[in-house]
Amino acid sequence: DSGVTQTPKHLITATGQRVTLRCSPRSGDLSVYWYQQSLDQGLQFLIQYYNGEERAKGNILERFSAQQFPDLHSELNLSSLELGDSALYFCASSPDGRSGNTIYFGEGSWLTVV
Amino acid sequence: AQKVTQAQTEISVVEKEDVTLDCVYETRDTTYYLFWYKQPPSGELVFLIRRNSFDEQNEISGRYSWNFQKSTSSFNFTITASQVVDSAVYFCALSKAGAGTWGYQKVTFGTGTKLQVIP
């Protein structure tokens, strides 16, 4: 158990809908990361937060947004869902987000768009 | 630009055989970190090891060992006497500091090597 908690574990929704994925980082970790893993794209970095502030953006679509709250939990919002958004979404956390921090991953949220 | 190459897409071995998973990286930084993660069929990503660029000592943890060679930009992972529970996808990753920004690290993952251990 990495200490990173993600909900929900599984989600099935229809195209055009909106979903919110939630993440609680490990106790004491200030930085949160979101990754998308699909069959054909591998592990894709979406976005990183540090202590509530956005630090880096990767290949995150405009239909997707995220935030980190004062209590350090984070949410990833996916809207206008398309079939291609079906993937495993990981949240991860690290102590302060600096290089060399070990990133610990949650168990992921499996999203299926039908 | 930084890049991680795991050229072996899939490997199959018979139980108790030794197996080495290759990882080659590219970076222009002198300070960086390398990681290995395991993703079993259940899907979670499990941290295995972290190594910084100044420490080239090989590391052994039980049946797992890692060989870091800066001269060849490689960070290979060997499983000795493989077991069925080792069947998973293994990812190598490279981290560097984000330029000029506190609390940002750029992490690049390889495409993973799927290991199947046959009983």
C-alpha cells in the first residue's frame, strides 16, 4: 500500500459526460501528479501540483482540468468524454515535488467511456 | 530533451531462470535520478528503486539487483530465480529538476517491458 488513495476505482460512463477523479496523497506529501495510462499511449504525464499550485503541465487536454485543495487532496475533472479517454488514471504524490523525490502511485482509477 | 528506452517490449522466461530488463536513458543533466516501477496485472504501480546519478554502486535487494552504468547510460534490472509473481510490466523512469521552478520535477517513463514468467 503506497498510502495514495484514489476514488473511484472503476467508473463506466457515456460519451459526452463529465467525471471527477479524486486523490488523497500520502500523509505529509505536498506534491500531487496525475498520469494517464492507455494501451496505445503508455504512461502520459498530465499535470503536477505542489502545495496547491500548479507546477507543470504535460499532455493534458483542454477538456480536462485539475486542482489541489488546501488540504492537499486533488481532483481531476474530465469533461465531454470521448471513447478515447478510456484509460487508467493514476494519481501519485511525492514529498515536495523536487527532482529525486520518489513518486508513489495510487492504485489508479479505471475509466471506461461507452 | 530526456528520453528513456526500454527496447524489450515483452520477455518470457521459465520459472527459476534469471532475467535482465534493459533501460537506456538520455539526458544532458549531470544530476538526475533513475527509478524502476513494477505494474502487476492488477494495475497498481509499485515503486522498486531510486538511484541518483552520483551513485553508481550496484544494488541488490533479495532476488532483485540493479546495474547502473553512466558510461553506457544504462540502468538495468535483473531478477534472479524468477517466480510467477514477478510477472508484470516493469517501467524505468528518469527524473530531472524542472528549470527554475521549485517543486517541479520532470519525470520521463519508458514504455515498459512486459515480463511473463512461465511455471
